[in-house]
Amino acid sequence: MAGTTSLDAVLESIPDGVFTVDRDLTIRSFSRKMEHLTGVAAESAIARPCRDVLRGSKCDSDCPLRWSLEHGLPLDRARETMQLPDGRAMPVMVATALLHDSEGALTGVAAIVRDESDIEHLRRELQGRIEPALLPAPVRQPVERRPDAAAPALVPDDEARRLRSALEACRWNVSKTARVMGISRTTLWRRMRRLGLMDDA
């Protein structure tokens, strides 16, 4: 009992939503943060199939929890969309961890759920500024090029301006900017260093 109480305390201390399922994908625990995110009370979620409670967009195709159970491996970042009781669709990022009994047998999966609504909003808002920075710059004047010639490189000043715009929109939060751009923090740091934006971070 003491061990269970300690585990519950750890789960409740995590800022993201946490729930656990058994091997049949039946919900066995549902943190208060999950209640807050979904609008579903724990007593209404526990002992019900995960898909009936969260109604994820990948329940019938590429469920991250089912994948972890079938492959015996955790997942770090899996995009998913949950359908909330009020009809809203909530984009989330899901990470999974395997649960084992005292003998090492796999008993279920713990899922950590992060609300990505703000990130998706920023991604849509900044798409016009970020996407061009990931593509070759347009050619200002018509030029003849061989069919196999490489596309013109992005002008550094233009790329730096667009990247700075994205960083400023995210208040220079590198982690948030990387998530909005769909790249790793390491890739973003390298790009900032190459474009001379490190002093501004």
C-alpha cells in the first residue's frame, strides 16, 4: 500500500497528464491533470477501454500504447489528437513507459500526455514565416539552369530574419521554437549558431 501511495504521489507531481492501462488497454489509473485536460473524471475513466474515453485519432490505426505493448518498447514522442467530451479536438504529444510486475512480466503501459494546443496554434500562425526558411529562397531573376543543377541556396540574411521572427514569437524559448518548427533542439541550436543568433538567445 505504501508503494502504491508513493507511486500515486509521483504521478500527481508530474505537470503533464498521466494515465495507465493494462495489456487490454483498459484504463487503470487517471491523474488529476488528465481529468483537467480531458474534462473526464477519474471514476468515469477507470476500468473503461482507453479508446472509449480519449477517442484518439490513432486508436484504430497506429495507437502509441498498443505499439509499446506489442513491441515491448517505450515511445518518446507520438503525436495524437483526442476528442474531448465538449466536441473539441485536442492535439497532444504522448510518451509511453512500460509497466512490469515483480517478476519482470509486462503488465501495461503508462502514458504521459502533453497538451500541444498552444504549439499547434503557434505553428499555424508562424507557418508562413517558418516554412520559407526551410526551403530554398526564390530566384529573383530568371536564370537558365541545367535540369540536374542544385537549387539556389537560401540567402543567409533572409534565413536569419525568418528564424529570428520565429524565435521572437516564442519569446526566445528554444524548446518551444524547435517544437513549433518540428525540428530537434540540437538542429535549432546549430542553425542559430550558423546564422549568428546565439548572442541574442
